[in-house]
Amino acid sequence: MQRRWLLVRGLGLALGAVMLWWAQEPGQAQAGDGKKWYKGNLHTHTSHSDGDSTPMEVAAWYKGNRYQFLALTDHNYFTEIEGLNAMHAAHERFLLITGEEVTDAFDRKPVHINGVGLTRLVAPTGGRTMVETIQKNVDAIRAAGGLPSVNHPNFGWAFGSKELLQVEGANLFEVYNGHHGVNNLGGGGWESMDELWDALLTAGKRWHGIAVDDAHTFKTTGKNLAVPGRGWVVARAARLEAGEIMAAIRAGDFYASTGVELASVERSERGLKLEVKPASSFKHRVHFIGRNGKVLKAVTENVAEYQLQPGDGYVRARVDASNGDQAWTQPVWAR
Ligand SMILES: [Zn+2]
Ligand SMILES: [Zn+2]
């Protein structure tokens, strides 16, 4: 009798877990144009370079943790994804996008540029200056059909906004990278990633910021290990397809997060409106940020809005939660 009760209870728990899975199945529609939100990570490593797990294991981690898309970006290695995608394609659940971390250096400082959606391997180009090294790798990624994304500028204190202001053909960088060695917050006279972003935007360069894991370690955890689940993007697309996701990333139709969830983001030339999903135990503040990183407005409501004023130039939003989690929307520009 007791065994039967345990069996029934076990089945009930399993059914509950399945229902929870379906209830939380992302790709939920947002009112209006019918587009949906898809969560993904655009920077991660496998055993094809210095990661500790195979591409199949890494894909399984992200799929199992409710991500919908993933780019495998190994150092100077192009991973074929057809087989993995065929395994995961059912029910619009999970999509692998091609990727590579084109890994170069100038003057022994790291120059790592991700190519997302590449059609083939891109070899690091080298260059005679830091700017030329970044530029040539960006150009090589674009020539291979990829979307260039500038990784962790403060890793090895390699370069900053001064160099990126001189780069053409790229508009994506990591405002947050989950690797413990990348110095997101700057210091000692070096820009934080938020400051770097505002330096670019203030100069009229329309860059977008992503959050990524740069995960290497899936089999062990620890503060000083590059584990998954620290930073991601949530892109708004008509369907889960590489071209659609890439178009959303290119257009800035996404937000970056380390934990804060947004229910909606409305961007227009008039301004920016967003809604923070309420969290049970954390409080938050929304900062609307403009030229030179100036905080134009700070509010604590879930629904927050900023209307661009003449002379503002641009506005972007960052949500800071009391537990340290953050989210970043992409900037909008006055006409
Ligand atoms: Zn790197
Ligand atoms: Zn990396």
C-alpha cells in the first residue's frame, strides 16, 4: 500500500515537473508584432579548445537550463553544428549557431573577437598596431559571413574605447563576461565596461552590449572557475532560427542580463520603456543613462520609461538588483 502511494506520489511529482517545464517554456509571445523572447549565450568553450566538456555536453547543459540558443565559440576552432542541431531541432526548443573565438594578440595583449554565425574557420590575422589587429580580425569575420563581437576588452588590460572608436564594421561588445579574469568593472584608471560603452555612444558610435558566460568549466564549480549561467542575452525574434536571432542581435532587439528578467522592452526614437519582472525577494533600481554616462533618471517601479529630450543624443537602461544581478537594454537614439 505504502509502495503504491509512493509510486503515485512519484508520478505526481514527475507530472508536476513536466507541467512546470511547459509552463516555463520560453519563447513566450510579447504583445504586438507576435515576436517572442529567446534566451541564449553567445560565448562558450568546449573540449575543442580549453573547455572541459564536449560540444554535446555543453549544448545539453544550456538546453537543460532553459536556454533556447547557443554559439559554441572555441579558440580558433570552427565547430560543425549540423549533427547537434539535428538532435535538438524538435519543437523549436534549442538552436545552435556557428561560432568561433578568433584568438589573436598584439604586443602580447589578447585580442579575442567572436565570430557568430560564421560559415567557416577564420584564422587570426595579426596586425601592426592594436587597432589594426582588431580591425583585420573584424574584417576577416565579416568576410566569412559572421557577426563580429569584441570580447572582454579589459582581459589582460588589452584595449579600451580609445581603440574601439577607431574600428569600423563592428558594433557588438561584451558589457559583461562571466569569466573571473576579465575585469568587467575596470579600475586603476581603466574604464568599466559601462564606461567604455558610454564613451563609444557619446562619440556617436552605435554599439550594442551583450552579456556572456565565456564558460570553460561544466564539470566543477567555484568562484574562480568560468562556469556557465552567469551572463546571457534575451533576443526578440519571430522564430528560433539563426538568421532571425542574428538579425535581432544586429538590430539591438535584445537585452543582456546576469539575472534580472524583463517582461518587455519598447525602443523607439521617442525613448525607452521597459518592464522589470518582479522578483519575490529582491528590489531593483532602473537607471536611464545618457551622454558621458550621466544618469538621466532613476526609478524603482517595475514599469519604467524615459522620453528623449532635445540634446539627449541617446538613452539606454541598466537595471541593478539588490542581489547584484543586472540587465542592460540597448540604446535608442533621438532623431
Ligand atoms: Zn577570450
Ligand atoms: Zn572565450
